[in-house]
Amino acid sequence: MVNVVLKLSARDLVHADLASCGWAGSDHHLAGVTQQLERARIGEVDYLAVCPATNIPVAKGGIDYQVKDGVGTLWQLAVHPALQSCGIGTFLIEAAELRIRSRGLRQAELAVEENNPRARALYERLGYVAYDSQPDSWDEQAPDGSLRRYETMCTLMRKELA
């Protein structure tokens, strides 16, 4: 067995990255990310890309500063499926928390689907604590290109940032 170490960096996700982010979701999802990049341009959100030396994103995620006063809300977090459980998600969340603190905020929140125990375990390991649950829904693109409404139940989690 060979251990490979990747030097990762976090930077702003840009429009040009989306062509290489098909692993993160459907064309419909990536069109939504395009809209979020417009919000990033005016400072309402940060949208991060985690990249190895190739500068091609292997993880992405947003921080919305408009959901709740004084809170950075993490959302649309995704790591390339082939690279999950390699520490990249931890790197992404820590980079997001750094962005939140750099705005002078001391609280991060996120919602995790109740049918995603792996992600919830990661968030708990990083210090996030469940405080509520709520239904959520969004349009999801089927393989044939049609849209359907996806409905789920999410656990809301928060972390006080040092």
C-alpha cells in the first residue's frame, strides 16, 4: 500500500470551476451554484473550492450570511465521491469556519439530512451539536433531465467558534 499526501488549499469557487464539478450534482444543481456565485460577488455568501495542486476542485461548499443574523450557515457541502473519508470534508469545514471568523462572527450552523449519518458523524466530530430538526425540500434533476421535488428531514446543528 502506498500513502499519497495531497497538499490542499481553499479558495473562492469561480464560474470556470463548474465545468469540472459534475461530481457535485446535476446540471440543475450547478446552475443554482452559478446563481450563488453572483451572491458571492456582492458579499452575501462565500462559496469555497478545495483544490489539490492541480487547482481543480475536489470539494465545494457555501457559507450564507443572510440566513440568520450573526451566523455563517454552511450549505451545499460536497466532496468528490472517490475522495470521501480522506479528510477533505474536515479541511473544507475548517476553511469555512475560518471565513466565518474572519467576518467577526462566532457561530456556524448547518442542516444535515437525517438519512446521512456519515455526514452527521463528521459534523459531530468537528464540534457541531444538534439543536432542532425541520423539513427541507428542493428541486432535483432526474437522469432524464426532468425536475422533481425532493423532500427530506434535516437535523439542524450549530457550533460556537473560538
